[in-house]
Amino acid sequence: MKKETIHCNLHTDKIALHRFSDKTSIYPTILLIHGSIEDGKIFYSRSGKGFAPFLAQQGFDVFVADLRGKGESTPSVSRKSTVSQTNTILEEIPLLIEKVKELSGSDAIHLGAHSWGGVLLLSAYALFHKKWNIKSMIFLGTKRRIGIRNWEKFKTIDLGWSLIGSIMTWIYGYLPAKKLKMGSENEPSTLYFQINKWVYSKHWIDPETRFNYAEALQKIVLPPIYMYTGIKDRLLGHPDDVNRLANELGYQPNLQVRVLSKKQGNLHDYNHLNILTHKDGPSDHFVEIRDLFIKHSV
């Protein structure tokens, strides 16, 4: 298996796109998008393990993005960062999809995402679906609104992410998530405040353009979508909130929600991170996801 990194230019930014491929790649391309306060390494390790390398070894041409300011993309997030969620949806994701099509030579693409990355992909799909040939979408731990109510939500989201996060963002000019030990990457201020608004809002409406994503998606027959989460994901991808997102999409005949747990036949009760990073993933649910990608590659 080979890994290479390509950089895409968007305004003054360089976006890193990591490609995992094998000489025997026989299936359509997969583009993977990470979530908030993380980068593409959620999908792979330096030792060559993880979700992306696994799929590449199974015959897929896999691309993993570092969204602007994250991972190997430059410049890094700072108080000078002007990235918003709106231009990530309108510019960055469409650019990445076009670049992947160009590099792979294939028009057909599967999409995958962890956590907030799924919200970004769905939002972009609502706007650009007529231009794209998306074969299927796989989301892991993806929710849009956190509607659950428990002590962990109050402590981590209401006090930590929202209150302390807002104060620190005003002070630093960006969310210093690494300093606060919230995540592996910092978040631009505008993007952070827009995410925070959606996390609490019952309405999936763009704060800049006023576009109603839920309303638009409900009018589209979406490609096959599989939403995975872990039974131990009690906050950032709680099964109740994953189902809330599924309901926001309206009736979709090709949508399934799957909660991974020992009770359901899995090797472990997974949480928000180890759903992608657990060493047993390749012998457990990764195999199921691989088969779904293959099924919808025909």
C-alpha cells in the first residue's frame, strides 16, 4: 500500500489530501472527511493502520482530507483565520471532490465522515448533488444537534465547549482546543461559533446564506446512507442524536442507523473515537462497511 500527500490551493490556503492506494485498486474512490477539532489522522495512524489503510488494502482508492488549518494543511489555525463553516461547505468540499475526481480519473465517489464531517458533507450535498455521482455515504458518530440531556452533556458541552470555549475564543481569536485538551486541532473562530449554533438549534439553517439544509435534503432521494455509532458514545454521537439527524433527512428508503455493541454481535461496545481507532476494527465493523462500499460500487 502506498501513501502520498497532495496539496490543493484555495485562496491563500493549501489543503492537504492524503491518498492511500494499492496497485490492485479495483473499486471506486472514497473521500473521507474528519470532524471538528480533529484532522485526517482519525482515519489512519503513522504505522499504516486504521480505517483508510484498511480500505486501501481491500482494493479502494482512498483519499483523506485535512480541512483548512488542520493537520498538514497550511496555514495553521490562528486569530488570522477567516475560515467559516459556510465557505467550507460552499468552496472547500466541492474543491476536494473535484480534485479527487481528477486524481482518480473516476466520476463515481463514495463519501465517508467522522462526527461533524458528516454534517458538512450532507450540507454540501444538498447544494451540489446534481453535479456529483455519489454512490454511498458512511457516517461514524455523526450528529448535528445535541438534544440529549444528562450530566455529561451539561459538563462537557454546556460548560466546557460552549461557555468556556466561547470565552477562550474571544480571548485568543480562535478556539484553542489543543490547549484546553478538547481535541487534537484548534478551530477558527467563525467556524466554531457556527458549529456551536447548530449544535443547539432545532433548525438546520446556514447563518450566512439562510439556506435551509434540512428542507432541501428532504426533497432529495439521497444515495444509500449508513450511520454508525457506538453504544458507549454517550455524548458526541449519542444514538438518540444520530437518529435525530436521520429524522431531519425525512423519509429516505436507503438510510440505516446501526449502533455497534456486543449485544448486536460486535467485538466491543464502541465509543466516539475508538469506533475508528480500535485495533479490532478491521476484524469487526470495518469489514461490514467494506462490504457496503463494494455492494454500492456495482
